[in-house]
Amino acid sequence: MNPDKKHLQLLQRALTDLEQGFGRLPDFTSATEYDVVAGVLETVAHRMRDNYPYHHPLYVGQMLKPPHPVAHLAYTLAMSINPNNHALDGGRASSRMEKEAVEEIAKMFGWSESLGHLCGGGTMANLEALWIAREINTDANRPVVLASSQCHYTHSRVAALLAMPFRAVAADASGAMDIQALEQELQQGDVGTVVATLGTTLCGAIDPLPQILKLRDQYGFRLHVDTAYGGYFTLVDNLDPHARMAFDAIREADSVVIDPHKHGLQPYGCGCIIFKDPGVGRVYRHESPYTYFSSDEFHLGEISLECSRPGAAAVALWATMQMLPPHRHSEFAQQLQQCRQTAMQFYQWLHNSADFTPLFGPQLDIVLWAATAQSASATSRRSRQLFEIAAALDLHLAVATVPRAMCVSLQGIQDWDQDHVECLRACVMKPEHHEWLPEITARLQQSLAQLENQA
């Protein structure tokens, strides 16, 4: 997925075209010492070898997806100017590109009118969502934030930062929020905000958003959807009915977070926060005596907690969306659909295997499994050993800690000597994983064979 030499030739042409737009300016010579730069870059290249091969299909561990070449090239092109999207003074063209890109993402969730912007990632986006929830909450007796016990840890951290009491709601055996447990929490009468996660980072679980919306009608809380990982899956056609209904219900939420730097094929960091009600922009109001003077047009810094923000991130996203529009039945949607199909095929292979046990069918493209032993601790130990053996065979997985309540399928464990199991985890999120699945499963089987030979 990284740009090759032909792509770099395109970049050179684009840089020449960009320079012509400033052709009336006097020439000047940069003080850069190219020999020194060359030496430093060579050192950087050697240092960067100390990484996992995140770009390769044999890497299926963490949520790392290579940027699309057009994003890579557009980001580099924009960096020749290095725009700042805080104000039009610092990023005129890139700010407009950001607005257009965010509006397109909002339409993906069914919102024709909304307010949003890009930010550094899901953490910053969720911070803004909970901050807005706190600021517009007029009932001091309802300060509590609820989220699933399987939500991203950022929510409890952000709630603490904002001095908002946080309580975790129990998850069911699939990792989704337990709706009965949620209602029990709501009956305490002190909840002002509920966070629904559509695509947990552990296993891609989908909280039951339609049922949560019914509870909102009854209890009147603000509803934020964290779909930083899963959001783009709203475009695919092969979700199960539960997930499909949840994604279709996002339009009824108050705010939503999505990370283009996950499934949106963008470099880090590129997160996005969108509010259904544009009126929440009033909360951001602030005075700045030296910006916002170049135009009466809307400046992105007026509705963002962050000040300086990379315009290059917006340019890269806009360019990618020009090439791969986020629409149903598009090439982009088909790529995501293939990732989910590959995950289901991987799950089926594990299910049919005599050596491995998958935890549950994937909702998105994350698969968890174990090679069980008699005890929970021994199963965890086998997972860690398999992780290391597979890495030596250039198959890069992840190890995930799963609570016992979500390990119903691991019936081979007879002795629960601990309340969790460390399992193996794969994020099958690259389109190339489809054709590489036979190689991945072969190396996984080889890893187990080596582990058994060591016993």
C-alpha cells in the first residue's frame, strides 16, 4: 500500500504544479544541507527497521492499516506548505477540504446538517463529545456518564479529566453492553450521558443501539456513539441483522466519533467528531485577538478544542475520499465488506479446527481464539507462547485479555484458576488478507506444531 517509484513521480509532478501557483514570488534558496539530510534519513531508515511489518498482510495483530497511496502522497504534497487548520489565515484551502470531507462523513451517518471537524484521534474526539455533554447538561443531579465495561478506556479517563462521575455497565457474553444492566444503572436517576460503542477494540462488539435509544426516550439522557473503529462498516452489506440495525440507528444519536486513521485509510492522526445539532458550536465560543480576521467565513478553530491542527491530514482525507467515496456499494465499501468476509472465513476455519476454539463469531473484522489447556492460566500461557512462535515465523498476531464471562465457548478449560483468559486476536482489516488467509492459517498451524514439539 505504500507509494512506489511511479507514485513518487506523480508527487514530483504535483509539487511542480503547486509551485506554479506561487510563481510570482521571488526565488529564494533554502539553507538545507542536503548531504546532512541524506545522512540523517539513512539513520532514520535503519532505526525504523525496529518495527513489526505493519504494512504486510502477515501482520494481523493490532488495528494498524496502511494509508492509501493517495493519502500518503496528498499528505506529503500538503506538507510542502504545512497548513494549519485552526484558522483560514493558516490553512485556507485545507480548511475547506476539511469541511467538505467532514460533511461527507456526516452524510454517511444520515445527517444533512451537523457540526464537526477532524482532530488528532478518537481520544480527542471523545473528549470533545463528553465535554459538550457536560456543558449543555442543565441538570446538576445527573452528572454521571455510563459506558460498557468493554468500551475504550479513554471514556473513564476523559470523564475523570472532566470531573464527570463514570460507571461501567456490564457486558454480555458477546462483549456488547447488557441492556438490562444499563436500565438498572439508569434507574438510579443520576445519569446524564450514555456512550454506546459500535465496534469495541477488544473484539469489535456492537452495543444494542436501538434498545438504548428506547431507554433514552424513557430516561432522557444524552447519547454519544463511539464508533472510532467500526464506523465505516455502516457502508457494507454483509453485517448481521443486529449490527445492521445498530449502524442504521446512529442517525438518532447526539454525537458520533469515527477515526479515518483506522478504516479510512489515513495516516495518524486523523480522528473525527460530529454533532447532530450544529447549535452546540456556541459552547466553543472564545476570543482570539490575532486570528479569524482574514475572512468572515467560518473558521474551524472556532469549533475545536485543539488549536493548531495539521491541514495536511484534511488534504489527505479529502483526496482519498475523492478517489474512494464512502458510499454504499462503492469500491471502498466493497473493500470493507471483503475484510468482514475474510474474518468470517477465518472464524469458520478456527471453528472447524480440532486445535483451536474461537470465542464467538466476529461482528466486524476482529477474530479471537485460543488453543485451550486444562486451566485458564495454562491456556493464557499457551497463547503467549504461540504469539512468540508465530512472530518468529513472521506471522504477527496480538494477545488479548478476555474476561471469563466472554469465554463461554472455551469449554475445554476445566480449571478456572483465574477470572480471565489471554487469547489470540487478529484484526483482519487489510483487503489483502483475503488472498493471504491460507498462508496465515498455515503459519498458525505450524506455530502450534512447534509449541507441541516443545512440550
